[in-house]
Amino acid sequence: MSDPTTTTSINDTGGSDSSNINNQTSNRNMNPFIRPRILLTGLRRSGKTSIQRVIFTKMQPSQTQFLESTPHLTLNQFSCGSFINFQVQELPGQLTLFSSGLSGGSGGNHVQPSSYDDDTMTNVIGGNYDLERLLKRCNAVVYIIDAQDDYSESILRLNTIIQKGRRINPRIRYEIFIHKVDQLSEEAKIETQRDIHNQVRDRFADPIGGIDSWSPTPHTSNSSSQEILINFHLTSIFDHSIFEAFSKVIQKLIPQFAHLERLLNYLLSTSNIEQAFLFDVQTKISIATDSSPTDIQMYELCCDMIDLLINMSEIYGQPSENNIRRLSDDDEDEDEYVNEEDENNQGDNSEQHEWNLVAQNDDYNENNVQINGSRKDSYLNSPLGTPPVMNHQSSTLLETTNEPASAVFDSMSSSVIKLTGGRALYLKEINRHLALICILREEALTKQALIDYNVRQLKKSIIKLFRLNYQMSRSHVSSSTMLD
Ligand SMILES: Nc1nc2c(ncn2[C@@H]2O[C@H](COP(=O)(O)OP(=O)(O)OP(=O)(O)O)[C@@H](O)[C@H]2O)c(=O)[nH]1
């Protein structure tokens, strides 16, 4: 079990709705119906592909040593909890930053790499990918630094990206994963994090570089002193730290998060619960938590509980036919919920079709990432609106996790585990992708009927929230189509 300090946020400047930014950027970032986009980058062999594989395709961490290097920009589309959609663009480390003037759009074959520090020289990346365009279109940059390697070059590259990004798209969040810390001692972890933090901060506090002051204070954005939203996380694929760090990244990007957090807070206050997580069962990404600080050890226990439930259900449970919910006949609340959910799931599928279509046109045209016609058709004809895995010959890997978590994860899925030390874990299915896990004192279970009732109400509210969001996104998409 990893130490609670493995994921640490430093200088989380916390969101700045008052940022003085141009309208185009503002609209892009404020629009809740655009699929959030993450640019995942870092030097070669830093662990970018491994992270995606471990989180989204359940690859065993030990298997990642056989992964081949990623030579091209790749685009991966993911869904968490079927409602939360986002894209990850992996920008390979070996794509050196080249001068846009020198490259002449020739793919960067006959040009010299520019200095990372020269801001005017870094628009085009070898392979013809436009860094400016990528930054303009993304909501967060996840930058992977290999903590076991000499990271000075990596920090130079990171600083270049931040420098570029702060001009082009000031609302980007930079999530720095200080990665592969599994081999480091606790002291080395802290020291490495401090060192990297200082090197990034020093770069942006340096007035000679012509950079605005680093602003460590939250909510102090203005046009002259612009804050940069940077978080640092200590991560490894060999423990839960990578899941927790990625959860934090996703939570900041999903528009429903604030509402979900409020709902969970309300559940806590009414049911004598200490902490609550909403997990995407398949990826073990926590898409929402209550507002109390996360206890990483409890987070890990919750992940283990999901695995245990799925494994046990697969051995002893009965797969539900076509994912149709089985209900207790005498539970009207449940019936009502299922009717709502069925409608909602239908809506969700069509949502997938529509949004993926929009995303495909958008990305493949603009970022040199292509997909051939027949694959595109089968993609759209897939019963879930998304394909399991696609490997495109030339440059694209397209994946999704919009499969049901498990054939045995259904409305009957629930579990209570009593821990040593007087605490207990309570799990309840919310929909075929999402599970609510609560941490509570064992005494609170004496009123389990009350908790069950409150959780059912929460479940309904979450379904309603997503349904509302879906309806609004549909009307938004159709009005945009009419405008086009
Ligand atoms: N010890 C340790 N090794 C890791 C971790 N994550 C990834 N690795 C290893 O790092 C190596 C490189 O991982 P990749 O995922 O291929 O790295 P990448 O950044 O995608 O590499 P490129 O595609 O070449 O840019 C592999 O051998 C992984 O097993 C980690 O958390 N800890």
C-alpha cells in the first residue's frame, strides 16, 4: 500500500473563472458539452502508453515493459461511467520541437531541432504536428516526467510547453506526473518533487525570460500577472497512485463534478458517512468525491473492493441478459429508477454516436490523425456507438472503455465489507458503469435501511443530472448544426 503522500498537489491555483482571456478560448473552456481533451506528453519512454494501458485497458503493469514505442500522435477516446467522455492525445516524446520557419511543412525531416527555450521556434513538431493547435484545443496537459531518469531535459520541454500554452490558451491545466516513483524511497520522492517544482517555478519567476510572475496564490488572475494552473502528482503504475492522479485530472474537467460533489456531500450529512466516491467500475477512476480530503489508503481499499465484487460476482453471480436490470418486484422506487435509466441508457448510446461523429470530423481533419472510411462506419454501427479497440495502420490508435464494466455488474450489485478498526465499506451500483462506495463507521450500519434509502435517492438524482445534461447537449449539438 503506498504512502498517502504519493499524490500531492502543490500550487493548485484552483480554477480561475475570472481569467481575462479571449472569447474564443473562454467559450471553448466553459462549454460543458465539449468533450474534454487531454494532451498527454513527456519524453520518450517516460511511461505515457503504459499509463493509458494500465488504466483503460487493464493491462498488467509488468506487461508494459513489452510495449513498443509510439511513433505518431495518437488519439484515444474514453468514456467513464458512460456519461463522461474525454479524449487523450498522446504526443510522443521522440517528436522533437522544430522551427516552424525551417520545417516548411515538410514533416520535419530536414530541419534542425530548435532550442527548447526559444519560444519563437517551437510551433511545429517533427511529423508536422502543430503544437500551438494542439494546445489551443486541449483542456489539460498531462506531462510525464520519468523520476528515475535525469529529468533536466524533460523539464526544459515542459517549460517550453507551459510557456507556449500560457500565451495560446491560459486556461489549460498542467498536471505533472512525476512518474515511476515506485523505485524511490520516501525521502527521494519528496526531494525529487521539490526539485522539479522549484525548477518549473524558477523558470516562470525569471523576469529575464520575459515571463510574468509565477502566481502561487489562487484566484488572483489578471491580465498582467497571469496564474498558471499546475499540479504535481507522484505516480506509478505499480500502485493505485496512477488511478488517483488520473481521477483528479478527470474530475477537474467534467462539468458535472460540482453537482456530483454537492450530492455526495448531502449524502454524507444525512447518512452518517465519512467519505463517498463515485467510481467508474471499469477504469477505477473516481469521477467524483465529496469535498473532504481524499484518504489514499481508503481509496486503494475502494479499488480493491471493486475488484473483489466483480471477481466474486463472476464466479457466483448470474449475468443479466442484455444488461437488463433485475429488480425486486416490491420496490417501486427501483422500478421508477429503471424506467428512467433505460431511457437514459438509450439516450446515452445515441449521445455516443453523435459526439463521436463530431469528434471524428473535428480531430482527424485538423491534427493529421486519420481514420479510414470502413472503420469509421463500423465504429458508428457499433451497438454501443464506440468500438472496443482500433489500431490504425498509419498513425492512430483509437480506443474506448464504453463497454459495460462486467456482465454481472447490475442493479443487484452491492456489498458491505467490515474492516478492522471499526470502519466499513459500503458499495452500491448506480448504473452499469458507476458504483458508489462509502466509508463509514460500523455503528452507522445499524441504520442501513436509512442509508439504502438515501443512496436510492442519490442514484435517482445522478441519473436525472446526467439526463438533463444529455438533453442540453442534444439541443446544443442540434443548434450548432443548424448554425453550421
Ligand atoms: N518502474 C516503473 N516503470 C514504468 C512505469 N510506467 C512505465 N514504466 C516502464 O517504462 C517503459 C516505457 O514505457 P512506455 O509506456 O512505452 O513509455 P512511452 O512514454 O509511451 O514511450 P514512447 O512511446 O517511446 O514515447 C516501459 O518499460 C514501462 O514498463 C512505472 O510507473 N514504474
